[in-house]
Amino acid sequence: MVGPRRRRALLVAASCVYAAAVWWMTLRPSIYDERTGGILRRVLHALAGWPGTAWVSFDVLEFAANVIMFLPLGVLFVAWRRPWWQGIAAGVVVSASIETVQLLFLPTRVADVRDVVANTLGAAIGVAAALRVSRWIDRSQESHNRRHRKLIDTSAQ
């Protein structure tokens, strides 16, 4: 078990790394270079050549990437023991802020309301997953504690 000071330090570090990663992905003048673009084109071409994945387009891939990028935000809010709805609200606020900065200050980027939807969905899924895991851990610890107490009570008799 991690003590409260160490837990806080780990959460601060994780939050900073996550914030830096989101800044790097969303607020640079260009999302990717030619090499990355070439890899993306080859992946999409390969997916288009197989009937099971022919439906995967750049828009679908971008939406999924935006969802995945905001999953950690929801997880972090639960880890910080904030109310669940604040994690989802943060997804809306952070995403809308990013899109506004892109619209006003980054002419090479495209601000899109679909990104706000995808990012918010990602934060919501992150909150839901973290709450589920947290409840599972709590139940597991409670069960362990009951068994442990029963064992101590039995051996004391």
C-alpha cells in the first residue's frame, strides 16, 4: 500500500506528464511530420484493403485517438478523489479550451467540435473505468479484511 505523501507525489507526477503530453499533442503548430503522415497513410491503406476494417477512415481513427487521449484525464480525476462529474466536466472544459486556442492562435490546426465530443467521451470512459476498478479494489480489500479478522478471531479462541 502506498502512503498518502507518496500517493500524492505519484499523482502530481502523473498529472504533469499527462498535461505535457496533451499540450504536445494538441498545441503544436502541426500534429505530425511527414514521416508520421506516411505511416498513417500506409496503415489506413492496409486497413482499407481488408473487408473487416475497410470502414476505418482517417476521421474514425482521429476520433478514436481523441477518445483514447482523454481517458487518463478521467482516471486522474478519480485517482485525485474528485467527484466523478468533475472529471467529465474537465474533459469538456479542457477540450473546448484546446479547440479555442487552435482556432484563434494556430492557423495550421483545425478546431473541430467533434474533437470536444470525442475528448469528453474519453474522459467519461476514463471516469467510469477508474470508478469500476476502484470499487473492485475496495471490495477486494474489504473481503480480505473480513477473512483476516475471522482468522484472527478463530486462532484467538
